[in-house]
Amino acid sequence: MHIAERFEMLLAAHPHPDGRTWSGQEIDEATGGVVTRSYVTNLRKGRIDNPGYEKLRAIAKAVGFPPELWFEEDLTAESGARMAPEPEGADLAERVAHLMAMTVNEATGRAYTDADVARASLGDLSEKDVKAIRTGTLSDPSGDQIVALADVFGVPPSYFLNQAKRPPLLDQEAMEIFRDETVSAIAHKSLHLPGREKEMILGIIQQFEDSRGATHER
């Protein structure tokens, strides 16, 4: 889905308080000029393919939706409307630094360096980019850079964008869970399910565990 289509869907799911779709001028005013009226026009017309981190956050905060919805893979009008906006908290630099400290380079046995992250991104990030983001010098990375960081660490892009609270303390086991594509897919697909359906999925997993335990006891 192109960013312009995603933007239109989010605007439709989160109308202006008076019921209308947000205008470019209203977004300009609500963001304090961080996102100008002309920028909104170009974004809606598909002239901007890779908006910056700060602009994505500013639009989300002004319109009233969680910034991680910019990266929701299966975004629909329904999923976009049912999530409530959250207050800001920990910044991007802290989250990147936390992940780097928790990720061990198997070749060196040490925490990831800026160079390690750059190499793992396969050219999407330079060592200079990583250092600038980690130290907060680059406070407005592009959406592509956010996705590249998420891919390196095996976390969803929302980890960097949802600033409602401090970064979770991810241990090595949690990092491995994020890196497992199947486990991540299960978590992603079940995230927005009703509580009862989540419990059903958990029950199925528990049945598999019990079945394996019974087999091992024989």
C-alpha cells in the first residue's frame, strides 16, 4: 500500500472533531507548522514516497491515531479506527541504544556496534546513519530507515514509533522470539483479535505443549 493510500485511510478512520476529513491547513495548524499544508497536499497526491519520522509522528498526534499504524501491514479502516492515541514517552535514540546493547554479535560475542548494525542492514543504513540515530543527532530518520532498523533487530517498526512508555527490557530470549518469523507472524496476526479469540489461540498452543509433554513421558 502506497503511503498516500495509507494516509487517506487513516484520515477517513480519524475524522476532524466536527466530522469532516482533516484539511491540509488544519493539519498545518495542529502540528504547529511541522507539517505544512503543501506537504499534506503532496503526501495525499503520492508525490512523497518516504516521509520523515518526525512528520509521521506529528501527523499521528494531530489527527489522533497511534503512529505505529503508519506501518501496520494489514491496515484497514476498521483496524485504524479502533486503536486510541497514546501519550509520548521514551525517544527513538534510547530505543535504538537499548536494542544495540541487548543484541550480541555472534562473531565478536559483544553488543552490536554502529558498524554491526550498518552491515546487518545490507546497505540501507550507513554507520554514520546508525550513530546519528543512536545519539539523537538524527532525530528525523526516514520511514525506510525505521523499517531497516526494525529488520536488523527483528522487531516491528512500532517499537520505535510507539512512545507511550519506556522501552521494554528485552532479554536475549525475547530478542530470539522477535527474530523468529513464524512467532512474529502469530503475534502480529493475533494482536488486534478480541480477548476471547486470543485465549482460544493460547489454549491451542497449550494443547500442543501438553501433547508434547505426554509424548516425552512415554
